[in-house]
Amino acid sequence: MFGRFVDDEKMYDWDSAYVSQILHSPVYAGHIIYEAKPTVSMKSKKRRYIPFEERAIVPNTHEAIIPQDRWENVQRILYSRSGSFMCDKTEYDNIFKGIVRCADCGRTMLVKVEARRKRNNILDQTFYCCSTYRKYGAKACASHNLEARVLHEAVLADIQAHAKAAVGNRDALVRKIADQMHLRVSSDRAQHKRELKQCKARIAEIEDLYAKLYEDVSKGLLPEKRFQMLADRYDKEQAELTEKIEQYEQEGRAEHDQMDKIQDFIDEVSKYAGITELNYKILHQLIDKILVSKAEKVDGEYVQKIQIFYRFIGHWMPLSNNVRKVTSENYPTDAGREGELIFRLVYQQAGCKKPFTRLWLSSMEENAIREGFAHLKPSTEYDALYNAALCRERADWMVGINASRLFSCLYGQPLAVGRVMTPVLAMTVVREAAIAAFVPEKFYTVDLELTSGCTASSRRIPEKSVAENLLKACRKEMVATIQRITRKEKSENPPPLYDLTTLQRDANRLLGYSAQQTLDYVQSLYEKKLTTYPRLIAAISPTMTRRCWRS
């Protein structure tokens, strides 16, 4: 066929990609397309791709094999059956361009958009596909289809995890990377230096032994044969030590260079500790390449492996290297520790392995709910909240349940022991004991009222006579000289918004309200849309709250 040379044995062995190329080609309708892949310049063999609509088409250059109307009908049918088109016709910004590659053939991954998918975001319609598969079909390589949203979330989570580790504990991260790369760190490097020093010291010792042997030979104290035997042994040992020293120094230089690269990587990744979305600059500064493997079925689910190769250090600690090709779930439990714990425990007990995102709501208003669904957050952002809730739950089980039962049985009466009340009681007892043991001591101060309206006070003086002498000296002089004035500017943050517990406590302290009264008042304010949901957070400033109370 046109522009393609095949063996006689493979003349009829066409793949789907080649058939598709024939059906789309206007050559069979009597037209010629120019400038499909022109060279960049006369001196370069590189070619650039020209979109179909921008190519130069010369009509009716030769006799058509099929009529024009039939060819146009074929194009309409093909377009109606295809739900995909290339990214140059969409709003999708391919920030992974040149980075994402097929793990099997090594070629780049192309972008396709499935317009038939009725989804809210362009990321949900966009997929990455192996370019070899797109060009030559399934016989050459697998499709390696990967949803753009999944790729974005996996890479973002991986970068966030590394950035968090770099900022949180830099030394620990250095050791992890070094261990992965089989590099010596801290004590290992110290041992390496000690061994190198010992080798050099032994060579110097051998040189001294040589000098003594020559002296003994010259004095006739050592036979020539014996000297030669010892010299050969020392020569062999010295050669081995020299080779060992060269090896140590070479390894040390290589490890030093690699450790510098690790430090460079940590410096670079720590800049992005607070990122919430990816961009072209971040990806190309941190990542060398990303390999996408073919999806394989594991435990009834399709799992696709993603390998992220970072600059300076390569591929290590793949925190997000397995992506399950299932729809991500979201969980709308209460916005707090307990809500986070409830979902995680149910998720674990159910043996679920689907990816999930967090729906964080502090209000049940329609706008707030829509806003929450529009800004779903990765579950990894709430791992610390889950761990805090889990710690609280375990403490309640160990102390609140078991310790209460233990002390009740020991002392024959119901006794309550809790993770909060017990340490608070202990602190109260210690403070009360300190107050009871306090012995008051007299002290004296000298206060001077200045004509400027200020008052100057002395430090505490334990002896009355010393204070009186100081007072007499001040009355005698009747003049005070200011030696130094220090001024400091301080900033104070506005008071935080009230939660329900703090609000009830302050209402009781300032106004004598009971907890139920405060709850009723806040409920009334909530119904008037002056506060948010009272059982979560009362989103009203303390100043405004007190003003409302007074009114």
C-alpha cells in the first residue's frame, strides 16, 4: 500500500491501527495531504507534528478509488463511533508531557479525552495511553490506560509525603534514602574513616619496619635469606593496603557525591511541603520520569503500578506506586477526630482497599455541601487526625474501662478512672499540697512616684533596714535619672472562634449560665442563622458573643 513496505508473507497481516489509518486517509478520495510531519529546519532531522485541521490538502490530484460522498459518510461514521480525540482539542493542560512513559516499551504516553464520559471535570475524561499501542495496535504493546485524575492524585500524594518527611525529620529522611541506595551514613561512615586511617597507619608502620630490617642486615644481625622473606611479606601486605586505601577513597568520593545529591533532593522537595496541586514547574524540577505498568488483576481488582523516578536519587520508597483502577470513594463523616476514626475503623473491618477522599463539612447548608464536594481532599491529609483519635480511643479502653474496673474491685466501691480526670486530679492534689506547705516570707519594696506620673519600684528586699536605707538615699537625692528606655512592639492574634465547650465554660464563668442554657441560646442563634451548627463549631467571635449576651 501507499508509503508502506511489507514482506510478501505479511502482506495481509494488517493491524487495527493500519486499517484505521486507511479509513481516515483522504488519498483514496483523490486528495493529497502535505506537511504532515515537516522537519524543524534544513540542518535538523527532527520533525514536528501538525494537527490534521492545519495541514495543507490539495484536492482532486488523482483519480479517486472511492466516491467523495462515500468517503465523507465513512468519516461521519468513524467520528460518531469514536468518543476520544487528542488533547490539542481540549482544555486539558498536559503538565506530564515528556515525563510519563510506558514501563514495557519505554515510549511516551499520549493523552486522549473521552468526550462521551459525562463528568464534571476534564481530569475525569482524560486518559494516558501508550503511544506504541496507539500507533501499532495490541500486537506491539498494551494500552496501559491510566486516568489523568488518578495519575495527578498519586504523584501529588507522593510529593507531599516526601516533602512532609523532608521538613519533619531531615536526618531520618537522609538515612532512609541512603539505606535504600546502600550508602554509609553517620556511624557507618565513621567506621569507614577509622578503617582508612588504620590502613594508612599500617603502611607507615611497614616503612619503619623496613628501615629496621635494613639496619639489622647491615649490622649482620639478620640473615639475607630471612630479610628477603620478610621483605616479600611486607611488600605483599603494603600492596594490599594501598589497593584497599584506593578503593576506600574512591568509594568515599562516590558516596560523598551521592550524599550531596540526596541533600540537593531534600532541599528541593522541602520547598513544596504545602502544595495542594501540581504544575509543570514542580514536576520537571523534581521528577525525571514516571513509568506506568500494565494493569493486572489482584484479589479481584485491577492494580496498576506507577514508578516515580526523582531527580538526583532515582526511584526509591515508592509511596504511591500501586493504583487500583476503581472509582475513588469519599466519606462524609463528622468533621472531627471521632468522625475520622469511625470511618477508618469501618473501612478496615470491611477489608476495603478502594482509594478514598475526604468530604469535610462544618455546615449542613446547601452551598457548604456543594463547596465540600467541589473540593474533596486526599485522605492522607487527615492521617494525623485519625492517629490522634485512635490514641484517644485506646487510652479510653485501657484507662477508662480497665483501670476503673480494677480500682473498683480493689477498693470494693465504684471508682471512676479516666485519661483526663485522673491526671487533672493528680495535678490538683500536687498543687493543693504545695499551697498547704507554703510558708509566707516578708519582703519590702521602695516605690517612687515621679513627677511625670510614672511609678518606679525596686526589687523585693528581704531586710527592712536595707529598704529603709535605700528610701533615705532616694529622699536625700530627690532626683531620679532614667538611664535606659526599652520599647517593644508586640502583635496579638485575634481571639479564636468559640467551640461549644469553651462557650459554655465562659458563659458560666461570666454570666452564670448553665451548660443547657448556653446550648439553648446558641441553638436559637443558629436558627436565626447567626451561628453555624452548634454541635460542631460556633463560628462567632468572643467579642460579638459577649455583646449579644449583654443585649
